[in-house]
Amino acid sequence: MKRVLLTCCFVSSLSAQALDFDADEMLAAHNRWRETVGAPPLTYSSKLAESSLEWANHLKQTNQCQMKHSKPDSNYGENLYWASAVEWSDGRRELQQVKPNEVVDEWGNEHADYDYKNNSCAAGKMCGHYTQVIWKSTTTVGCAVAVCEDSREQIWVCQYQPPGNWVGEKPY
């Protein structure tokens, strides 16, 4: 089992915490969604995972964990996910426990707003994350997460090759 321990830690007044991220779980979650439409399974790319981590760390360091896409220049597709901290009534903020399958399921759940026949999203809805996850010609994925120490917010990044979501093309 491939297990990736990201060193994007934060230090609270009580103890240091690390965010543990299972790449196999992330890959399996993607492939479950792909299977529903007959798309072939993805493989995990350490190169894309490194690139995703670079971008996640960039957003952590320069954008306070706010979502902003990198500029892939058609080299790869990209999905982003943001998670807030758990905030207590006394003002304490803790890291929310987010699992890779929860991240992918958020993207996958956009399928409810995707109309295959018309190859479009429902009015006012997003479905591009979903279509990137299931894009038939995409073969590899790599993902990463960074935690903003002060806010305890998380930014997740997954990058895909070849990219999907080509205008006028159906995902499968």
C-alpha cells in the first residue's frame, strides 16, 4: 500500500499535528466514479502529486489557502477543494478531518447537475470537477493537500493528465 505522509504540519499550543493522506484511497475514490460511466481506471502519478503539492503550498504561502487554479497551459487538468477549520464557540480552531474519498465525492456528486445528452451543466451549477474526474482519455492523477497553520484551513489539489473538459467534447 502506497502511503504518503505530507509534511504540511501546523503547531498548536498543545501539540504538533501532521495531515496523513493515503494516495491509494484517493485513487480508489476516483476510479469508483470512473467505473460508473465505463471510463478506464486511472493510475497514480508521483510527478503530478509533486506538482499538486507545489501548487497547494503556493496557495498556502501566498493566498491564505484560498482556491485559485494554477495555469496548466493544457498540460494537465486540475480540481481544487477547500475545507474550513472546525471552529468552537470559545474561538478555538481545529483541523477538520477530511478523507480523500470525501474530497473526490464532492466533485463526483456534481454528476446530478450534468446533462450528458446536452453535454452541459444545469443552469447556475458546476459540473466541471465531475467531468474531469470521469474524463475517459485521462489516464493519471496526482493529488496533495496543504494546511494553513494560522487558520487551520485546507486546500486540496488534484492534477490530471491528459487533461479533460475540452469544449464541445463529451467526457465519455
